[in-house]
Amino acid sequence: MKYLKYNKKLIAFMAFVVTMAITPVAGAMHIMEGYLPLSHSVAWFVVCIPFLVMGYRSIKGKVDENRRNISMIAIAGAFVFVLSSLKIPSVTGSCSHMTGTGLGAILFGPAAMSILGIIVLIFQAILLAHGGLTTLGANTFSMGIAGPFVAYAVYKALSKSNKKVAVFLAAFIGDLFTYIVTSLQLAIAHPASSGGFATSAVKFLGIFAPTQVPLAIIEGILTVLIFVALETYAEAEMKSLGFASGGMK
Amino acid sequence: MKNNKIDRHKDDINKEACVHEPAQHRAEHSHRLFTHHHSHGEGSSIDYQAYHSKIRGWNPTFKFLFTCIALILCIGLDNPYVSVTTIVAMGFVSIVLGGVSFHDYLSTMMLPITFILLGTLMIGIDFSLTPKGEYNFHFGFFYIITSKSRLLHMGAIILKVFGAISTMITLTLSTPATEIVGVLRKLKVPKLIIELMNMIYRYIFVMMDTYRQMKESAESRLGFVDYKTSLHTFAGIASNIFVVTLKRSGDYYNALESRCYEGELLFLEEEKPIKAVQAGFAVLYVVVVLALWWAT
């Protein structure tokens, strides 16, 4: 009898966990301020530097070519921010958001996305309290570099066959990859006492999967829809935008 | 049920409506479009709070550097007493000195609560096939195990994270984004990045305003009547705000150029000298925190 009562409490507890888990909340995958030890914060910044330099050069080249381009690049950055702050339609009424990085990588190229990514992340921290200042390096790596590069690679590899499938998979896989990288970053910072890094990685991947996998699917669908609309209504502008090393041509 | 849904939509519109004000109208005190709203989830009012903070007159570079030092102390010392002191001190600065209401402060703090709960829960517990932990919870074929030290460790992390978050939002609730970008400029961040940040900040408001209008008109035409339609409408609006803003991109640049823009946006920055009391407070804070860390 006592066992049964005990179990009920546990079931309630599990129900709570599950409800929390299927409620993807704004920026659930930004590592929050304070989560990483200082050494990790610095290390992730250092990892980002080569990519940021590359992105800076790519944007600088485009601006040197024609100064007016800065206006367009800024709009691209603002678009990534706005896309990631809009509440997407959801069945459960929960608050979920796109990352917008997959679309950004396809449209503007992965190199430029590193710079746009870090700026967007700074504004998300300042204006929306998502992410943080010390975790900026780690978040830039997962959302501004790893995700976009994978998304872009997937898009390039598949775009010859079926564009819609390519865009969907690029956004979907880019999103999943961001989530995997973030989980690994957390696992490195907080290894489990028994089993260390690997156990911890499995735990973080597991607990965030129920929010991130459905979100990645929705992101994929929305990215295709947005991409098709952009192609239909703004082909000329899109062509002039493929500014970074590649990008949509 | 139906009503409920409509209410929720109304709520969303309100929420979105007060997110941002168009940048063109951004002057010191014109925040009329920005009907204040007790946000639940989107932290949209941080920008509003920053412009209305009573400690906006403090030197932004001082605030920024103090925030960095406080963050490094809170995270680097990794001490529960330091964390609690940070939470209390930052709460004092934001609420008593800055004039943010307790409710607004707390709801900003609670924005990332899901991440914190899920993230730290995973640090606090372990899974095992045998009940080998100090506390074991049985679930069918496996156990969730934990121990007192793990739970204490988890508590310490939660305190540290809240300490860090309170430090960060104390800066953002009292310093408008433009001033923070100004500080970055003083810290010699490349000019191109500063230009991009200033422009992106303004375009965000232009786009948000366009989004709000499009969403309202789509809403009135049953654009969000069911889930599938909602997805299409959302994608339509999202691509449209981009296309519309992009098409006006040239106009924006012309407007800048007609005002003699030559690759550098310069804003009037008020001189805000650091007062002795503020510097004293900062030094006192650092000393107290270090003393606490040394004593425990």
C-alpha cells in the first residue's frame, strides 16, 4: 500500500517533467547565463574566432564592393532575429520559436551567418534575456556556426535533386545539429559523477529531445514555406543577396 | 473552449503589439505605442524598462564593466553565499534604485525557467538499473538515483545561474541597447560590426511593426483558423516582412546618405560622469563578495 502511494507521487512528478518537456519554450536551447564555467566560456569564444574572422572578411568584402550592401546585410540580420523571436503557431498553445539559422545559412551563406549569429545572440540576450553574455561564445558556436554550416552543406548536397526536400532537410538537420552541439557543450561543462561525459551527454540529449525534435520538424516545414514564398515574390532580391561564399544563387 | 482560444489570440496580439516600437519614432520619451504589458514568456518589455529606468543616467561603460566583473565573480567564485549576495544586491539595484516593479523583475528572471529546470534536473539525478544511490526512485525496470551531495550541488548551480541572470538583467533593464552598442564601440569592436548592430537594432523594430500589422490583418481574415492554415499564414507573413523590408532597403540607405552618412552612424551621447557613490558601491560590492568567498 505504501509502495502504491509512493508511486503515485512519482507519477505526478513524471507527469510534471513530461509536461515541462513537451512545452518548448522560447530559446530553450540557448545556454543560459551562468551555466558554463569561466574557462569554458573563454574556450568557446576562442573556437569561434576563426569563423568570425572568416565571416567578417566575407561581409567586409561585400560592403567594400558596394557600400549600399550594408543596408541589405543588416536587414538579413534583423530578419534572423525577428524570425527567432516570433511565436510560431503551435497546437498546444505553448511558446515556441524558430532558430532561423538554417534559412539564414541557405540565403546568406554560412560564413556571414557567424557574424549575423553573434549579433543576433547579443540582441537576444539584451532584449529578450535569452542566452547570456558569458555563454555568448558557446551559443555562437552552436547556433551561428555549427548549425548553419551543416544546414548549408546539406542544402548544397541535395539542392540539385529536389529543392524543397533539400531546404527541409537542411533546416531540420541544422536545427538538430545545433541541439546536439548544445547538449554536448552542457555535458562537457557538467559531466555526470558516474559515467562522466558520455552519460551526461545522453542525459542532456534525452531531456531536450522531446522539445527539440518536434521543433526541428516544424522549423523544416516553415523554412520550406518561407523559402518558396521568397523565391516566388523576390527572386531578384534573393539573387543579389547570395553574398557570402555562396549562399543562394 | 472556443472563447478561450480567441482570448489567447487576443493576448498574443497584445503581446506582439507591445514588443517594439518602430525605430523611426525612437526618441527619448516617445513610447506611446509601447503599451506596457505584463509579459508572460517573451520578455518583450526589457527595452521599455531600460528607457524608463531610474538609473539610466548612470555611466553605461561603468554599468557594463561592473556587470562583467560581477558576472566573473559570481561564476568564477562558484560559491552559494556569493550567489545569494549577488541575487540580493542585483535585486536591490534593479528594484529599489532602478524602479523596476518587483513583478516585472521576477518575470524577467523566470523567462528561462524551463531550461534551468530541465538542465539542472539532469545534473542532479542519474539513471541506473540497480538501486545503488543514496536515494532511489523505482520506475519499472530502472531507477532514478540521487544523493544529498548531488542535490546540494544542483541547488548551488541553480543559485549561481540565478545570480548570473540577475546580474545580466540588471544591466539590460537599465541600459538601452544603443548605449550598450556605444560601449562596445568604445571597447574598439570593429566599426563595421558596430554599424551592423546599430542598423539591425533599428530594422528589428521596423520588421516587428510590419509583422504586427500583417498578423492583425491575417487574423481578421481567419488566417489562423486551424493549424495548417496557421503554418501557411505564418510563413507568408515571415517571408513578406523580409521581402517588404528588403525592397525598401535602398530607400533606407538613401535616407541615410541624404543626411551625410559615410559609413559611420554617430549618435549624440550624453555625458554621464561616474559618481563617487556609484564607484563606492561597486568597490564595496566586490570587497563584500571577496570577503564572503574567503570566509566560507
